[in-house]
Amino acid sequence: MVYTLYITGTKFSGKTALCLGLYNVFNEMGMRVGYFKPIGQGHKMVEGKYIDPDVTMMKEVIGLMEPIEELCPVVIGSRYLDIVSKDYDSLKARIMECYEKVKKNKDILIIEAAHTPELLYCSNLDMATLSKEFGAKVILSVKGDDDTSADKAMLYTNYLVQRGVDVLGIIINFVPFQQLERMRGVVSEVLCKCKVNVYGVVPDHRELTLPTVQDVVNALDAEVLAGKGSLDRIVDNYLVGAMSPEAAMSWLRRSVDRAFITGGDRADLILMALETKPSAIILTGNIYPSVQVISAAESKGIPLLLVADDTFTAVTKLEPLEGRVVSFPMSTRKIQLSRKIMSEYIDWKNILEGYVDFKTRNK
Amino acid sequence: MNLDAIFHPDSVAIIGASRTPGKIGYILTNNMLNSGFKGNIYPVNPGADEILGLKCYPSVLDIPNDVDLSVITIPSASVLQAAEECGKKGVKALVVISAGFKETGHEGSVLEQQLVEIGKRYGMRIQGPNCLGLVNTLTPLNLSFAVDMPRRGKIGFISQSGALGTAVLDWVIKENIGFHSFISLGNKADLDEIDFLEAMSEDDEVTVILLYLESIEEGRRFLEASTRIVKKKPIVILKGGTSSAGARAAGSHTGALVGSFLAYQTAFNKAGVILANSIEELFDYGLVFTEQPLPKGEGIALITNAGGPGILATDLSEKLGVKISSISSEVQGILRKNLPPASATGNPIDVLGDAKADRYAFALKEVVKDDGVNAIIVLLTPQAMTESLETAKNIVEMKSALNQKPILAVFMGGKTVEEATSYLMNNGVPCFDFPEKAIQAISAMYRYTRFLKLPVFSLKRFDDVNSTRVKTVINAARMDNRVVLLSTEAADLVEAYGIPVPQNKLAVNTDEAVEYAEKLGYPVVLRIVSPDILHKTDVGGVALNLNSSNDVRTAFDQMMTSVNKFVPHARIYGVMVYHMIPRGREMIIGMSKDLQFGPLLMFGLGGIYVNFLKDVSFRLAPLTDNEAGEMMEDTKAYTLLKGIRGEDPSDVSALKDMILRVSQLVIDFPEIVEMDINPVVVYKAEEGAYALDVKITLSK
């Protein structure tokens, strides 16, 4: 009998990262683990179909054998209500059919929910409904911004319990540096008093949700002029260079893992940036730098990306990149980080105890 | 450095020599033949038996005798093989004219690296690649594209732009300026400007070294070498890419970081290198340094036959800090007695428009006797009675009687003074067409002599510093994967080097903040501690003048809320609590590590005005006591520090001490790449100075 764990949570609360971490932990224990995302969400159409980038990432990184349509049978766009209500029966049937397939020969199945727990409540395909169909146990991930996280956690937990869902507990995720003490102390205590299990307080590891240079290349449709070997570097924020080289220097030196955005004709800034080890240099406006400049970047192994957009458009396109674990190739740094988070901050053994209970109960 | 194989080879192989006129291989062989080179010339070309009457060899390995120097002009793809053969043959140096290396992109870069490795393996030094060769009038040899050679002289000229060099060669032949040698640097794969500077400094036949440079890659090495060489002979540099647009063009052209002109200027000043602002100035300076002795003391005399040029020359002299001598009363008396009554006997000495050659000669003879006159400029405008050629001849004749005082001429006009000008130039008296050029040239001579006269100051080292404490702070930041130090860490770090900071503590919550405030004593200041916040005041990260525990609590909570709102992603490590010190004058001491020249220190008026008034001065570390003093004196704020209108003077010596300690700190810890102490609060004399806010960035 398969143990199904349903990971849900608030928007951008680190659900995919959690699924990835849990998958690895259980897998290393020798269990047969599966991954399933019944309802995916996509913004980009590929060959006339929406694709959920989280699922593609999971499939690639873990090396899942099942076809993508099986791992994520339904992908919705932003205007979904009419379509879902019209095709309710067939969608539901497809989800259940795929679920049966994916869970075959597995000990544990990790199911990732869509953006928020309430999504598709109107259409009766929300995660509460589905979790009951799957007989799954639910873990709720909540973003630990401030004290309001406790109330949000409580609200969702109570809602799910009232819907008859088997909630194991919560994980407080993405906790900013300055809130850590408060989340571990005051917030966890308050939740404990309200009989909510807290399985972990995870600090904000922005690195995990930061894009790599390759993501930037994809998002901007950039031409890689140099540094092809370093596309798995992480990009933590951007620095737009339109100032004098002297002024830029101080900013460049202070920033770690930043991508530097400037024009291809700013040889002075590009050459200076190359000295401060940025993750990448993005040249906007389709202005080719001179071969000498490209050569200098190549010899330092720093990616030099040429894009057609102007600086403002490029930055606008880069903004939505953050907050997802989408990365091809997944940087080794990220994978290591995901393991570290599991071992240091999440009480996954206790999560597993639910599984043991479950097994004994079903004997 | 011994570059004899390049400057004075006994035998030269021309790899890629050609029989076809117009080809580079032909031009080089022909130029070598016409140069008067006394050694053996070996053309190398597998397709020819004889070139221009010389026996041709299929490979350098087939040459029966030793070869000192090989010049390579074959396509880049074949250069490595040719270089390898030269290595096997025992050739001592290569001049690689062939293009197709670093300047063409990454593959070319790799090829260039391989070429350097071959050179290293066989101990061959390499000039170029992608250069336009060299000329040496002493050997003589001509491995350049310039058909004619300049006349023999004492100017050594090194150029990063080959084409500029070739154009200049052509021009100096026309101007009849003597040259010792011309070197085109090309890509500087192996030999760079510093190597050639060293070689020319050791050559007694060179009296002045001129350089045209766009970038200096090894600034510290350049600084060290030029400081040494300048004591022997002057170095004059024309620097390309001094404007922001120029730097962009130069960077794009060479693929090397041009760097900030400010750093170059500071470095040149420190080393005593003279900066020229145009090609013309470069050669004007070269000319006066080779043709004339250095002035022994301050004070020049101007002898003119027209008021206007004399006045213009005087104006510029004052602007450039060239002293106009006051002519002694004895000399003035003699002049007054013998010159027409309308003449001016002060300085400038106006011999009037009707002056013939003899009147100039008389005035010159008498002025030279004045001990207060250490250099002379003769200005001439062609007027009805003027005898320009005769005057020129008189000046040249007087040269030996000048008692080693430099003399320059300004013969204004065109056709009528042409002959006289050539006569002066050919006889060792630099002659200019406008007075400004002469004044600029003499000012360059003065800059150089003043530098030579500077006493040698030794560096002072402070022993009361704690390097271990600095290392501990740096390691802690590294462990935390940070390049920006927290304000508490930065304060700790500078204190370890004897720089006074207010006593402080890092509080992570309200209770701690109150506890420390009570301990340190009210009033206290709270300041946010985060590596991500640069301007703390702007985001509500500073609370001043807190007088009670209640104040501290409120300020702490407000600060957290405000900072969270303005910079939501900032990592907050806590709050720095320190005892509020009284107000004083606010200064700034900063450092930014220049990529070429190393730590560039800044001093000036601090606080919030620094970005607006820009009253700052710069020096390269390490500083001598004297340089630290000069650095302060360079600013307008120094007048304030000395006390004006009955104000108390500030503790200037405490400031100087702090500057010198920062200088030592950044030299001892090269991983510090940026540093700002702003403000440094300085009190009345003897009352000291404090580093109130310290920012430090480490290298990655």
C-alpha cells in the first residue's frame, strides 16, 4: 500500500523545493518514491499545450521515468473556470487514472498541490477534494514573513480539517534572516498551543529559488557570446550599469552572484565588471561588443549574453524568474542546498512516522 | 633588463621575406638593407633562393650561422612553427609583426598564449605580436614599415599604437628630430612597456623616454620601475583613453581594462612621470629634455621684441607655476643704459620691434649673467627690421656662454622665420612657433627637476597594530560568505590598527540594546547592522541622541519596521549601539583599490557633503608622512582645519596619523578592496579624531 503525502501551501512557499528534498531523503533511504502533480499551472504554451515548469524540472532533475502527461495530467492557464467546469468528468477521470499509474510499485508518493489550497474549490477539483480521493496526508507550507504567518497557518489548517482532510502539520518556509528567532520561538509556540505540528522552520535560502544563468538565457532568448561553460551559475539579483566605471566598481565589488546589465558598447564597464566575478554580463540593445571584449570574457569564463531587448524590457522579463526552482541544468549548488535544508531544518523523520502508523493501521 | 638581441643584434632573420615589392616581407628586407645594418641579414622563405641580392633560406634552421633576432611576418597560423624552429636554432629574441592573435578573439588569444609558452621554453623574449616592429638609429636597424630612418638622436619612443608610431616616424624625419629608437608594443604578449622602459633606462644613449600608452596592465610594477628610472632620466607619457568615451574606445580596441585616469595621474605624480596632453606636447618635451640641460634653479627670463607674446608667456608661466625672475638692478642698469629708452628692462625684457640681431645678442649676454635667471626663452616676431636668421645664429653661438642654463626659442610667424627655425632646431635649440608651447615645455622641465630635488622620505610603520585581530574579523566574514563587513566588524578591524572608534556593541534584540545602552552610558546612537544597506540614514537605520531605555526600545522597534519596509530583502544582523560622541569637524578617509595601481586613498571634507562639494585629494598607498601631509594640504577643507577667523585649529596630526594607519592597513591586507571612514570626526588640536562609521568591502 502506498503512503501518499500531499504537499500544499500558500503561493511561492517553497512547495517544489520541499517535494524535491523529501523525494531525495526517502529515495536515499531505499524507498521507492514517486512524484505526482494532479493540477499544474502554466504560463507558456508549448506545442499548443500548457506546461508546468515545476514538473519539467522535477522530471529532469530526479530522472522520473513516467511521461510528463502522466506526472501532471491537467495543466491550467489563468482563465480556467469555464474549461474545468465543462470538462469536469473527463479531467477528474484522467487525474484518477494517472494517479493509479504513477503510484504503482511505489512505497511513497509525493503529491504537489497547485498554487494555493483553495484553487479549483468552485470546480470541486481542489486539493482538499483530491487528497480525500487519494487518501493522502497533508503537509502545509507557509511562508514565514512575520507574525501573520501563524494566523495564515491556522486558517488553512482549520479549513482543511473541517473539509475532512488528514493534516499532518505545517512547515514554516522562506523565513527571512531577521525573523528566524521569532518563528522558532514565539510563532512555533503559539501554533503548538493551537495543536498544529510544526515540522520545521526553514530559513530563506534564496539561492534555491534563484535562477541560473541558463534560466536568464532562456527568459531573454539571449545569444551566449562567451562563457558557455558557466551557465549553471546562480544569479542573485541584477545590477544595471549606466554609470561611470569608477562608480560601478564599488557596486560590483559589494555584490555577490549578480548579473551585470549594460550595453555592448560599454567596453569600459564590461571589462571592469569582468574583474569582479559577476555571474553573467547581459548586453542589451543587441549591440555587439568588440571581439577583444568577447575574448576577455571567454578567458575569464564569465558568460556574456547578448539580448535584443532594451534594459528596461530585459529587467521586466527577468523579474518573474525568481521564486521558482526552475533550473536547467540544475546547479549542483542548488541540489546540495536542498539536501542541507532537509537535514538541518526539517523533521522529516516525524513526517515518516505518519507512514509507519499508516502501515500498521492498514495491516 | 637586457634586450640587446632586440636593440643591437649581430644577425637578423626575416621570416616571411619576399621578392614582391609592396609585401611586408619585401619592405622589411629592403628597409634593413637600406638602414646601414652592419650584421648579417638572412631572409627566410621556402619559395625563394635569393631576395634583394641576399641568399634566402627555406627555414631558420637552414641558416649556417647564429641568429640573434628573428622578425616574423608570416600568417598567424604558421607563426608557432616558425617560433619553435627559432627556439631550436637558438635565436635570442623574436619580433612578431604578424597579426591574427589576441586582437581577433578567443582563438587568437589561445594562439598568443602558445606563442608565449614557446618563447618561455626556449628563453626567447618576444616583441608583439601584432606590432609594427622597431627602429634603432644607433645599431642601426630598421625593422619597421617606415622607409626612411630619422636622424640619430637620444629620444627613445615606445608606442602601444603601431600606426601612430609609424606616422610619428615620418613626421620626425620632416621636423629633423633625432631619435634613438622606436618600439611598437603590439599586443604586449611577452615584452611590455615596463620591459622596454627598463632596457632604455640602462642605455646611456637614451636621455629621455617617451611613451604612448592606452593601458598599463601591471600598474604596481610600472610604478615601481618608473619611480626608479625617473631618477636617471625623464619619462614622458601620452595616455590615450583619458575621457570616458576614449576609455570605452580604447577598451574596445585592446580588450584590456583602461582604468581610471585619476589613478594614472596619481601614479604618474607619485613616480615623477611627466604627463603630456597631446602628441605635440610629447615631442616638445622630448625635444627640450634631449637638447637642453635641466634648469639649476627657479626663475626664467623672457626676451622679446613684442609686448603681446611676452605677456601671454608671462600669464601661462604663472598659471603653470613657472617663476618669472626679477632681473637684478645691476643687469637692469646695464640694459637701460644700452637699449633704447622705450625698452622694458624688467621681465619680460622687451628689446622693441626694431631690434636687430645684435640687440638680442646684447640683451641675452647680459641677462645670462644674472644669477636669478636659470632659464631663458627668446621670443621673436618678424617685424620690418627683424633679422631672424642672424638672431638664430647669435643664439646658437651664445650657447656655450650660457653656463648650462637651458634656452628655448619662440620664433613666431611662418615663411619668414622658417630658415631661422630650422637653423635653431638643427643646432640644438628647441624652437617653437607659439609662446605657450615653450612655456609648457619649460614647465615640464621644472616639474622634473623639482621632483629630482625632493628629499627621499621613508615609510613609517606603526608597530602598535594587531594583525591577528584583523585576520579574525576577515575570516568571520568569509565564513559567513560575505564580502561586505558589518559596521561592528569594520569598527573592530580599524581599531585593531590603532584607529580610535567609539565603544560599541551589537544588539540582536530590544533587551540587549537597552542593556548595552545602560552600560555605555546615555546618550547613545543605534545604527542598523546589515551588509545589504549602504545608506543607513536613508532607510531609517540610524537613531541619534537616545537618552533613556524607553527611547532605545522605541527606536529599536521603529528601526526594524522602517528598514523592513524600505529594504525588505536585507539581511539584518542586529543593531550597533554606541555612546554618542560630541560633534566636531567631519572629514572622510576612503580607499578604493585600483585594478592597475592598487590602493588609491582619498581624503577630504566628509559627512553628507562629500558627494556634493567633492573637496577631496588622492594618493596611492603606501604613503610617506610627507605625502599624507600633502594630501591634506591639497584640499580646501585644510584651510578650515587650520582654523579661520579665530576658530580653534583641528587636530591635524591625529588626522594624518589616521591616514597613515589606513595606508598601512590596506597595504598589509590586500583583500580589502574598498573602504570608507565617513565621517571621521576631528576635534580641537590635541583632542583627537574618531572613525565614526566605517565601511569595508573585501575581495571575492
